[in-house]
Amino acid sequence: MIVTRAAVALSFALSVTSPGGRREVLQDVFSWVAVGLDRPGERKDQVWFELRAGLDRAEADL
């Protein structure tokens, strides 16, 4: 088997506080995709931070 591409999406929560003291919890998704894994020197990676997105949307984007 030769792997030519790979991807992963991770859901996470991020707590942020504004200068005024208001706290908000953001549900986000981090996605990573790599292609050309079978071609040394031609590999390309791309990452995304999708704010206020769910895994369903990230899965569709991948």
C-alpha cells in the first residue's frame, strides 16, 4: 500500500475573554490535509481553523 494523501479534522473548544471581561466559548475545528505523500519534494500541506464550525462541516470540506 502506498499512501498518497491524508487528512484529519479535530474538534475543540476555545475560551476567550474580551478586554471588557466578557467570556465566550468557541466550538471550532482544526483540519489538516496533505497530498503528494508518494512524491518526495512535491508534498503539499494545507491547514484550516474553522471558527464556530462543527465536525459535519469539516468532514464535508475535507
